[in-house]
Amino acid sequence: MAQTRGFVQRLKVTNSIVMAWAYIGPSSTDTELLIVMAPANLPAEDAATRGAIADALGAALASQTEVIAFHGDNSAEITTLQIPAA
């Protein structure tokens, strides 16, 4: 499991299969593009979790709070998001 730590520099949220695109990194010129997927036919609890991740990314962007996004070693799909205590 890989992790990307930094600030949400840019975020795009949609209502398509890719729920969110997040550019995360220490600065606007040093980011990694990660995504939140929302494939069709997700169980309600999985859909709610992914929606909560997208919401948390938006809150982190607005408040300029650092995040740690967990994703597969060879995947850009965020599976877990952690917001460290200040």
C-alpha cells in the first residue's frame, strides 16, 4: 500500500464514475494525481465511504489542511484518507 502526503492543491468533483480528481502534494508544482472511483452498483456503505473521502478532500482543500491518501502501489485510486492531527 502506497501513500501520498501533502496538501490538496486542486480538486474536481463530479457525479460520474470518477467521483473526484485530487492533485495532492507539497506545492502546486509538485503534485500527484489521485482519484476517487464510484463505479455503478456499489453497496450503499461503499458509496457513502467514497463520498465521505471526496467531501474530506474538499474540506482539506478549503482549510489548507495536510492529508495522507492511501492507494495501491500501482494505482491512483484513493482507498483511505487520513487527516493528521495538527
